[in-house]
Amino acid sequence: MLTWKEALQQTRYRYLLIYIVVSAILFFAFMPPYFAFIEGKPGRLLYDPLLELLPAHDVSLAIFLIIHAVIWSTVAVNFRNPKMILVALSSYCTVNYIRVITLYIFTLEPPAGWVIMHDPIVSLIAYEPAFAKDLFFSGHTATLMVTLLPEPNVIFKRIKIVATILVAILLLIQHIHYTIDVVAAPFFTYFSYKFMERLAR
């Protein structure tokens, strides 16, 4: 396994790191005003028969705890694996660039009966808790997927699969996403991951 020093001596990994750092700066600078723009943009209200069957509940805390437990345990377990960390972070950046496009093209109104998501970190750096048009596709599901796809540990990978499915269900219970939002997220994330993985080879 490469060390961080050995990895950063290779051009491809240095480029990935530069891509991650530049993307982080752009996201911090431009995502809040972009979300404000999306909030004022008219969107479509979809009929979702699955949400019709699910009573809405506030499960924000469970979603927040699962996602951050997966993220920080991934960092702790894979910190000495620079390829995994760099591919995961660059995939996350790429999937968010795609979301910038899909949020504009497929702007949706929040589902009926949606419950405000209380995420202190997202509300601090991206948008207010009352913002509900961060819909197609699910960023929460995509976040878990970018930690799942490059995960080398089989047992930990299975745990992440369960965590991803659970969060997808909780997002629907919260009525913060349509079913199509959480179903589409893995496909966009897989494309982003395969693209960045190929660059890292």
C-alpha cells in the first residue's frame, strides 16, 4: 500500500489533491448563493405513491448520526490508504458538480408534508435548514456511496451498504426527498467514482 509521501510523489495523485482543494474552495464560495438562486427558481411537484404511504416523521438526528459515523470511521480506518481517500474525495467533488447541473435542470418543489432537516453542519456551510429544494438527486445518499464504492474492507463495505439503505429509507420517512432522488443517487455516484478511479490508475 502506498504511503501519503509516495502517493504525492506521483503526478496523478497530486492532480487529484489539487482538484479536491480547488473544488472545496469553489463549493464554499459559490454553493450558498447557488442554493439561494435555486430556492427562488420555480420547480415541479411530483406525485410519489411511496411517500403517500409513509407518514412523515422527523428523523434528522438518526440521519445525521449515521452519515457522520460512516464518514469519520472511513477516515479513521483508511487514513493510511491515500488512494482510497483521494478517490473518495474526488468522487464526492465530481458528484457535487453533477448535482449543480441536475438541481438546475430538474428543479423540484419539496414533497407534500416534508419535515425540516436539522443538520448543523450543512446549515452552517451551505443553506438554511428551511431550504427544501436540494432534491434531485440526494446528496445524503451520494455522500454515503462515495465512501462505500472505494471501500477495500469487505466487512466495512457491508456495513456501509446497510447504512446507505437505512439512510435512504429515513430520508423518505422525513419526506425530504422523493423516491426518485434516492434511487438516482447511486447511479450518478457510481459514474463519478468510476471516472475518478480511472484517473487514479
